[in-house]
Amino acid sequence: MVNYIIRVTYADIQPDTYDKLNAELAKYNVAGAIKADDGKGYLLPLGEYCYSGNEPINEVRDAIHRLAATLHPEPSILVVEVSTLAWSGLKLIDGV
């Protein structure tokens, strides 16, 4: 499996567009939160997601772009393959 961090931004956004994007991406196991080694979950910043799968990076990018473009025109997409992550200041998700 390959781990990806994905960033989706729009130039001119409606307030509920990210809510819709979150719901659509969740259908494909693309999450707006990340799980630490101790099992605790943390929210990623708005428009950032994580995904683990076997698809090549270009396929992930293209799929995210197609989906994001159905919600609002001209999304900007960045996909990064990662092997190690470190973070600070992310909000802990209660109950995870």
C-alpha cells in the first residue's frame, strides 16, 4: 500500500463545498483525518486528506480532480506520496 496526502483548493469557494467534498471523498476511503500509531485520530486542515491504496500517484490525482471538479470549477490538486508523517497542533478527534 502507498500512503498519500492530498490537498484540494478552489479559487472561489462556497461555504458548503468542502462539506460536500468531504462526504464524496469519504465514499472512496479518502479521509479528512489521520490516525496516529497510538490509535488516536486527528483532523487535518480544511481541504487536506489522506488516502492509502495501490493506485499510482497520477491515478489518485486524476480521480480526485475529476470528483472535485463536479462540485466546483477549476480545483487545484496536490498529491504527495509519504512514508513518514509528523504533525503538531492538529485537533484531536473525540471518541476515536
